[in-house]
Amino acid sequence: MEYALIVLFGLTILYISATSRLEVYINCLFIQGMLLFLLILLTMHDADIPVLLLLILETLGLKAILVPWFLRYIIRSNHIYREAEASLPHFYSVVLTTMIFIFSFFVAWWSTRLPDTPETVYFGVSIAVVLNGLLIILTRHKIITHVMGFMIVENGTFLLSLAVAREMPLIVNLGILLDIFVAVFLLGIMVTRIRSTFEELDIDMLTTLKD
Amino acid sequence: MKILIPVFNILLIIFFPLLYAGVINCEKAWWCGRRGPSIWQPFYDFVRLLRKGAVISTATSPIFAIAPSITFSTMLIAALVVPLANNNSLIGFPGDFIFFAYLMGLGKFFSLLAAMDTGSSFEGMGASREITFSTFVEPAFFIVLASCAILTGQTAFNQVFSLIFLSPGIKVLSLLLCSAALFVMLLTEGCRTPVDDPNTHLELTMIHEVMVLDNSGPDLALLTYAHYLKMVLISAMIVNIFMPVLDNSLLSACLFSAGLILTALAVAVTELSVARLRMSHVPQFVYFMNSLGYILLFSIILIAFSGR
Amino acid sequence: MSKDFLRFKNHQSVRTSDIPWLSAGLFRDTVLKACQEGTRPILLDATGSDRFTVVLADDREHSLLCAGCVLEGKSGYQSLSAEFPAFHMFERELWENSGIVPIGHPWLKPVRYPHNAIESREMTDYPFFSVHGEEVHEVGVGPVHAGIIEPGHFRFMCNGERVFHLEIQLGYQHRGVEQLMLKGNFFNKSVLSESITGDSTIAHVSAYCGALEALAGITLSTRALSIRVFAQEIERAACHFGDLAALANDVAYLPASSFYGNFRTPLINMLQSICGNRFGKGLIRPGGVACDISQSSLPERREQLKDIRASFRIITEDLFSSASVLSRFEKTGTVPMETAAEIGMTGLAGRASGLAHDIRVHHPYSWYKLNRIEPVTQTGGDVLARALQRRDEAEQSFELALKILDELPAGELRRPPETLQASSMAVALTEGWRGEVAHMAVTGADGKLTRYRVKDPSFTNWFGLALAVRNNEISDFPLCNKSFNLSYCGNDL
Amino acid sequence: MLQLLLSTPVVLSLLALAFRSKAFNKATLAFFAVFYFFCCLFLVVHPVPASSYFAVDGLNSIFLLLQSVVFLAALLYSIAFLTESGLTEEWQAYYTALMLLFAFCLTGLTLTTHLGLFWVFLEATTLVTTPFIFAEKKRTSLEAAWKYIFICSLGITFAFIGIILLSLGAKSVESLSFPDLYRQATEINSFWLSMAFVFLLVGFGTKAGLAPLHSWLPDAHSEAPPPVSALLSGALLNGALLGILRMLELMNRAGLGQYPRLLLICMGLMSLVICSVYTLKAVNYKRMLAYSSVEHIGIATLAFGVGGAAVLPGLLHLVGHSLAKASLFLSSGNIHHRYKTRDIAGVTGVLSSDPGTGRLWIAGFLMLSAFPPSPLFYSEFLLLKEMLVQRLYIPALMTALLLTLILLSMGSVVFRMAFGGNSSAKAEHSGYLFLIPQIILLAAAAAAGFIPSEFYAFLSRGVFL
């Protein structure tokens, strides 16, 4: 069950790589948040109450509800509904994503010969998700999509931390929580500002500062 | 009781394909608030076509005339190795899924040749589209089946599917990925809605329909039948992933039939809830099957063989 | 400028002797100047083998302009299409009907199968554009199609699935409508005009009646005008329903397709309950309307319209929130506003590209004169924009129809006209669901009809479709075609 | 004392937000500048015993002292800046509060000995400084702020992955605090530690502006107000580098010193190359200064990479660069205030139109380009010497050539701006508050250069590499 949840988490990335509709991205972010929440419930039920509460707050409250809601608010208020044209066709995007999955699983498989390896499926999927987040940032044009790519990277990192660092100190976790919260909201506000300054939320607009 | 299953399977191969089509059409009509054709309509059409004469264009070579029969017979032979009710295939031998894939390929090859043979620009276009999508489906099919084979340690169709349900640890995951991949294959090979539109009358957008545009009479009947048989076979694989081998043959046969009907309904629901993809976006959908296959393969390797 | 043109209003009769006749050079300069100032062509009409008139529409001044051109000898005149591509179809038609050659026309070939043309020409004699290259291939579709649609030949020049260019050849259905109008009694041509385009019955018959009534110099009661416009708006909404159903069907989104079709039926049945024909045939006749909307049925009709509108909204919400449908519609078959303006697109397709041409707004007639309406436009110019345009126009039609039912005044239904003014001309423009329908009638010195011209919006918009599919996939052509949904017989006449 | 140092800025920033009075802001800034300087000085002289999360050790005391001087200058300059810039009362309060929060984050960053907390503070500095960059609300400042926050957030995520990988390899270690890690360095799995180092280097290196992760730096530094630019260059980059240093030490103790050094040398040289390419065609003097920061951080990284006797010059280089660069950024603020342009072409004759600023501008440049008594002279000289000793001939040659190239191109720009005939504008001194901070910084730098032996003793406390 745990594995199925993790692989489903990976599949959301596959879906994102094939679509250009921002609503779908947001839905996938929501699903990712929910899956992380379920994973927490499945794997961390024996953790301390404050840690558990914090993790639930982070996954369910922040990743699944607040951030998707906020991103949806931004795209609604800015009337951006789709990624105009990714810089590479979606077919290649899907192929690349698949290759990333293969690569990550291979790395995870290879790492089993090392001591102290994390659970391989966690490890493989989280590497794949982080790399795919970067791929999305690299290949998409819209600023809002970059924020979503950033969120995907964050989600992948969170999965990785679930796998290996279950006894992370509370204070660090709190810091992460705060950072994600502030970073995403600051990014969101920037997006709105950029909208009002540039009229168009395309990354190509941000090329004034060049050498 | 043991003899009942093969008999049932033979009857299934003969009658189920047309019923399968009828179920899909009925479901779609009902959902849209129409009364729609009778569930037996495909049978009436089949009989009607068999009783008609065929018109064959003078511009075609003999390949056009024999291609429908070849497509039909390859599909019929393929039906022998696919496990049907109670995970029982009529004949089965190690590595028969490769045999199955090549039979499907042979049938497709001849239908492509026949389509090109007519010299019509539409049929050429349809053939080119069909072959493009097939190039994605075939390797993916091998990957999916190979990962199941690795998981179960068996290479015969019926053993693979009867054991996969019992594989420990990663049942949910393999069931999920395997059935999803095969469902994509079902939609692609069956030319159903996000890939193709079975109802369209527009030659420019057709894939499968346009390839049989020049066939008529018994030839068309055979092609239609072979097409639905292909869908039933793929559906049978999906159903068998979820079906354990039961001792009670009758119950098993009933459950299996119900499963097939459910897959037909699932196809219909998919067709109703999404619009058809843009032609240039179809490859990425079909490639999904590859992606799922790879993920399945590597997950199995990771989980089953990393010793954790 | 005003001296060079005769200026008049829509549905207004003017004396033919008032038309200024200019020499070819002066005519060209004058028309070009007017076009630069934003007027657009409505009709080119040859009155002889050496003279023709042009009718232009000036949307800003809400008036129509007319001027004539006299050619020296039979030398032809310098084509206007190079400067204003909007003229290219009109000039082809002019050449086909009268033999006047627009010199320097970029692609002079017949519009129709021309059995009424000056010389006998075979359509097959005329070439198609050809594209050469290793990987370029041509796909010809039609004139006989798989569905139950009218004949037309489409020649695609493609590279793989991508369309470089599409050339559309129509004219297989030419019936000689304009000639038939001149035969027999002009007062009895309602049925003929109703069958110019089967789905724009009301628009064409209204235009015919409008031209006739202007020539006869009669005015109608507000009740008659209201009923006509009611029928017009119902026709518009019903056709938009049908088109949205067809669009959904083309992307294989079955629920929307079925339900739009389902709700279209009660809508056109409303016309049937008024006049006995689902398409409104027999309702509109010269001098008024032949059937009345009974006062007692008004509340029921209002309820029915509101019910249909509620269902329409539900299914529209579903259609336009489906991601898979939107991804088919968006950025498919885009005609940018500049292109649309250049080739003179009108009506629904033009408004979807952002051109606010609407006869009901800019050249108001009958009921629309008394009730101002706001034009609805989109900006995208793609299939989505045309679909949204249909949604918004259908909404507007419901509103107008309900308003008419609310305010339906009492009055005389019909007063048949008897005579036409001699040596006069009238142009009647109406806004059908597809766009502007233009009918022009000219009478001779004896009060008999001498010329009758018809222009359907399809005539100008077909070329828009050809441009829309460029660089699209060939499999998206049916979708683009349906989003325009132009008339073959309206073009062929 | 630690608690006082960390809590004061937070309390004061809340007060500044609450009062929103111009006078209070200025008073706060002045008070805090002096308070912070003396507190830090006190802490350096009398180190407090380490708590579980914070400590003053040999390494971070150098950074602490350095940033206290830079803060002293930048905060004093801020008072003048706030008076002259037409910022609204509300924005002045925000400015003050954010400045104080920045001081808080930076102090935490320097003082913490816990890897996790270090990471949190590093991310917090990004969040706190972004509004400064955005303050002018122009297209360019918006763009710079976006790049800054986005690239740095991504980098920091990588650093987090590094932390996760480290904790994966360090299951046997009690906590992620550096003393614990150092003590049990050999028990950490070397593969995971190496992986963790790469990720942490990418993460911290992004923040430190090491090439090729520097792309945000020129934009952000050139768009920020002068005091903030000075702080970013003079304190924040050092802070991020501190993390790399601490990780480098861990790698050394785990016996994996070789390959991180190679990475650092590569990144250092790459920074030099990129900076030299840019300065050849510089058009914007603030951007030029920002690229020069990339260069000097690169030299310091190179020194740490070379290791051995080069570490101490590396630290000295950081000190010299921070002080000189902060003074140059502050002077550039004066120039911008007078000429209203950041284009090099639009500025000539600073010396004649504003003699004070002009002299400081040239003095700062000389200090930055390693003219004795600049500490950079010693550091660069010693670095080159050590490279030759270690037989790193090609890197040494590259460094020498690139340094000369950068000196030439930057010198021509600086002198073109300082001299040149702009006789029309009459000479006018900037206010004293616009000059004193630079004098403090340059005096401190010169002092560091003049008394190398005492200062070396202090610096060498930090060298445990």
C-alpha cells in the first residue's frame, strides 16, 4: 500500500509532464499533498504527537490545501489557464520524464549495495520527482509554472526526508515549514507583481537584466 | 466440471466480441440520454454483412483480398494462447506472450498493406497513424509482460496471470500499474476515444475506420469481428490480473464474464468523460504505456530484488 | 468623399439615377480611399458588360455607400484585390457573371459552376494551387463527402500531418437564385428566398422582405417587426445549439453533443408552434408576418425559453470546463484579427476574431432600431473563440427573445405591398446567425425588378477557413470547418 | 550575551514596525550599529561557552567581527540614505525593521553550529532581503528580486537534500551539530557524505555566488539600495561561505579532503574567468562591483581549495574584500545619488564634482585591487606562493593572468569615472554621514593590512583546516 502510494506520487509527475493546463498542475499538487499526508499516516503513526501534528499541518494544511488554493487564486485572478508552449513538445517531455524515472530507479537500485540506504522506492521516486521538478522549471515558460516546479521539487525533497530522516529535529522541520510557507507566498506575490508590471507572465519577459 | 472451462472459452471467443461492442454502445447511449441501438445490434450487423457481396476495387492487388482473412485468422489463433476464464488458455506454452505479440503484429501488418494497397490518400494517412502508435505499444507490451514474468518467474501467459495475484508485498502496486498500462493498450489498439473516435464520419481524423473504408461485405464483417476480438483479448488480460484461480469453474466463468463487461463499461466511461486528443498529442498518451511499464519493471526489481 | 458616393441607410430605397458614375481610374482611387477609411465591401454588381456598381458599408457612420464604374471599351479595370484582399471573391464573381476582367487579380478562377455565366466554362479547367517538394503531398476531399453534407472540394497541401495550404472549390450547387428572382412575380418570391440557405431561412427571407418593402415604401407595425426578430433570434440560438453540439461531436465529447442536440429540438419546435415549420418557413411574408403569436401562449413560451436557457447553461458550463475539450479548441484554427479584417470576414467568425461587425448594431433595422443592443466579441480567433462566441450570442438571443415576449405590442400583422417604386434601388442587410445577409433589389423605369443580388456571409468567410487551417494538423480540419460552419448553397446560390 | 545579541534586533524591528516614526528609525539604526559592534567585539574577546545550537569558535568569530564592522558602516550610511531618499514613512519603517531582521538572521547564521539551523537561517536571509531588492518597484528590480528569490530558494532546497543525505550517512551520529559531526567524522558513511557535500556545496554555493551558480548575484546586488548591496557583498556571501568551510572541515576530518578541494578550485577559477569576461565589457558600475564580488569570493574559494598554508590567506582575503567592497558599494550609492544613473558612460569627473566621494571611490578601488597596505595584497601574494609550492602551476598562472586582466579593465572604468572633465557641475561634498562609513571600512581594512602579525594570530584561531 505504501509502495502504491509512492508510485502514484510518481505518476502524478508523469501526468504533469504530458499536460499544459495549469489547473491540472494544481490538481496534481493537491494529489501529491494528499498522498504525502496518507504516507505520513501510514508510516509515522508511532511518532511523537507534536512531530506528527507538525507533519500533518505541513502536508495536509500547506501542501494539499493552502498552496494549491493560493496558486489557483493566482491563476484565476491573472487569467492564465495554460502553459502557452513548452519549449519542448510534450511527447519529448513524457519521454524525458520516463528516462528520469529509469535513471532514478537505477540509482536507487545501485545504491542498495551501500550501507544505510534508504528504502529504495522512496529513494528512487523522490530523486525522480526532484529531477522532474527541475525539468519542468527548465522547459516551461510561465513564471507560475516555475513556482509549481519549485513546489514539486519541495515535495520530492519532503518524500526523501520521509524516507531517511524520520528523526529530524523538530526545530529544523519547523524551519522547513516556515520556509516553504513564506517562499511560496512571496513567490506568489511576486507573480502577481510581475503580472501587473509586465502584463504577461512569460519568463521571456524577464530578460532585461543581461550582460 | 473441468471440461466446462474450455467449452466456455470457445463460446466466449465466438460470441463475446460482438456483445462487447454492444455493451459499449448501449452504455454510451444511455449516458447521453438516448435510447440507442439494441445490445444485439453488432450481431445483426455482422450477419447482414456476411450475407452481402463484396466490392473489390480493380486498382488493388490480391493482397487486398486476402488481408481481411489473414487479420481475422491471426487474431483467432492469438485468442488460443490468451488466458480466458479461470486463467485457462486453450493452448499455452512458455513464451507464448511473444507468440501473441507477433501474431498481432502479423495481422496488423496485413491490414496496413491492404490499406496502402487501395492507393487512397486517406487510407495511407490512417495506416501511417496506426503504425506510429503501434511502435509505441509493442515495446511497452513486452515490458509490461516481461516485468510480470520477472515477478512471477514464469513465461507462459496463463501462469503469469494466475501467479501475479499471489505475489507478495507489491500486489497493489503491480495490479495498479499493470492494469493501467494494459488499459492504455486497450484504448490504443481498440482505437477508442482519447486515441481515435469510433463514431466519426470524418475521413481526415480517422485511424482505424479509415483503413477499412474500402472493405465491404464479409471482409468487413471479419475485420470488425477481429477488431472486437482484439479488444476482448486485451480486456481478458486486465481481468485476469485481478482474478485468482478458483476451484469452482462455474463461478470463475461467471466472474470472468462480469469482469469483461466491467472493462467494456470502463471503456465506455472513458469515452464519455474525455474528448478525443489532438492527433499530435496521441503519441504522448500512448507512450504513457511505456512509462508505466518501465516504472512497473523497475519497481519490481527494486522491491522484489533489493532484499527489503 | 460624400460627393463620390451615394450615401443611404440599410433598408432604404434610393433612386438609381442618384448613383454617381465614375471613370475606372477615379473609381479605383475613390474606393481605395473609402476602404482605407474603414468601409468594407458588401457587393459588386455588374449592370452591363462595361459598367458595375459597388456597395460599401460604413460601420462608423451607420450608412451604406454606392458608386458606379464605367469602363472605356471592354478593357477591364485594375483589380482592387491586391490592395484589399476583401475584394477578391467579389471580383471573381463579377468577372464570372459579366466578363469584366479585374486586371491583375491574383487568382482569377470561377466561384461557381457557372451555367449562367457569359461564356461557358468548365470548372475542371481551372487549376488548383500547387506546392512542390520532396515531402509535400496533396489530399483531395470531396465533392462527395462521407457525412450528410453538401458538396464541395477541399484540396490540402500537406507535409505529413501539417497543412501548408487549403484551397476550397465550391459551386457544385449553383441554382441560379438571382436569375430565378427576376422571373415571374417578385412579390411571390418568399419561398425561394427561404430556401437560399436552409439554416438561415429567417435571415434571408427577412432581407428579401426588407428590400421589397423598402422599394414599395411601406412601413410595418411594431408587432410584425417584433415577431420577425423573435423568429430571427430563435433561429440564431437554435443554430448555435446545433453548432456547439457538432463541435462537441467532432472532438468526441459525447454528452455535450447529445444534450445540445436534445435542447435544440424544443427551441425550433417553438417556431413550429408559431408557423407550422421548424425552420420558420412561411412565417415572414412581404408586408408583415403570416402568423401571430397568440397573447395567451406568451407566459408558457417564456417559461419554456427560461427552462431551455437553464439547461443550456448547465451543459455549457460542463463543456467549457472540460480540460480535454479546451485543449482541442484552444489555439486551433486561429485567424488573427488583422487577417480577419484584411480578408473581410464578417459575422460570427469575424466577431470571434475581434471584428465588431454586427448589422444589428451598426446598421440597425426593424426592431433593432428601437432597441439598441451591444455587440459581443471575442479576441482569440481560434475554435475556442468561435465556440464561446456562439455561447455568448445564444445567451444574448435568449435575452432578446424574452424581452420581445415581455413587450410584444399590439398591432396589425400584415399589409401586403402592391407596387414598387420605379428606377429605385434598395439594399437590405440582416444579421443572420452566421453573419450579415445582403439582398439588393433594383427596379427599372417601369417599376419591374431588373436586378436582384444576394450575398450570404459564407461567401466572404470561406477564405477565412482556408487561412485558419494553415499550419494546423490535417486532422483538425473538420473541427475548424465545424467552428465556422459555413453554408455551401449560400455561397453557390 | 548570545541571547541579547539575537533578541535585540528582533525586538527593535518589532518596535520600528509599531512606531513607524522617522526619528525612531534613525535612532534605532544608530543605536543598533554601535550596540552590535560592541556586542560582537565583546563576544570575540570573551567567548561564551557553547550551547547546543550556538557557539563562538575560532572560525565564526572572524566572520562575526567582520560583519559587525560592515553592519556598523552600512547602518550608519542607512541613516543618511533614509534622510535623502524620498521613501515614505511606512517604507522607512519597513526598511529599518527588515535591516534589523537581516542582522538577526546573519548573526544566527554565523553563530549557529548546527547544520539544520544554519540552513534555516540561510533561507531566512533570502526572504528578509528580497523586499530590499524589490524596493524600487521598477521592471528591473522586480526581475532581479524574482531571480534572487527563485534561484536562492532552489539552491537552498538542494542544500536541504544535502542535509538529508548527510543524516542518511550519519545515522550513528547524535545530532547534526558540527561539533558532534566532527567528533564522529570517521563513522559517517563516506559515499553519503560525499554526495551530501556536493549538494550542500551547490546549495550554499548558490547563496555565496560561486560560478556557475552566480546568475542572480549581479542582478540582485545592483538593484538593491547601497547599504544593502554592501551588506549582501560584505556579509551575506561570507556567511554562505562559512557553511562551505564548515563542511570542508568535516570532509577533511572524514579523510575525504581531496575531491572537495578539486571542486572548490574549479569553481574558484570559473568565477575568476566569468568575472574577467564581464568586466571587459562592463556598462553598469554596480554590476561591475557585483561581478567583482563573484571574483573575490572565487579567490577565497580557490584558496580554501588549495588548502594548507593558503587557508589563512583565504580568510584574510574575505576580510579585505568585505571591507573594501562594502565601502565601494556605499560610495557607488553616493555616485548614483548625484548622477542618477548606473551607467558607466553617464558618470565622469566624480573627483571634481564630489571630491570626498571621488577620493573614497579611488581609495576603495586601490584597496580592492590589492595595493599595499591592503590585506588583499598579502592574501593574493600568499595564495599564489602556496599554489606554486603545491605545484599547481597552471591554476596559478591562470589566477595571476586573470587578476591582472580584471585589475586593468576595472581600473580603466574606475578612473574614467573618477577623473574626466565634468567642470560644469560645481564641486559639492556629500554629507558626512555619506562619507564616514566608508572611512571606517577603509580604515579597518588598512588596519588589517598594517598589523598583520596580531591579526594573523586572530585569524589563525579560525584555521583548523
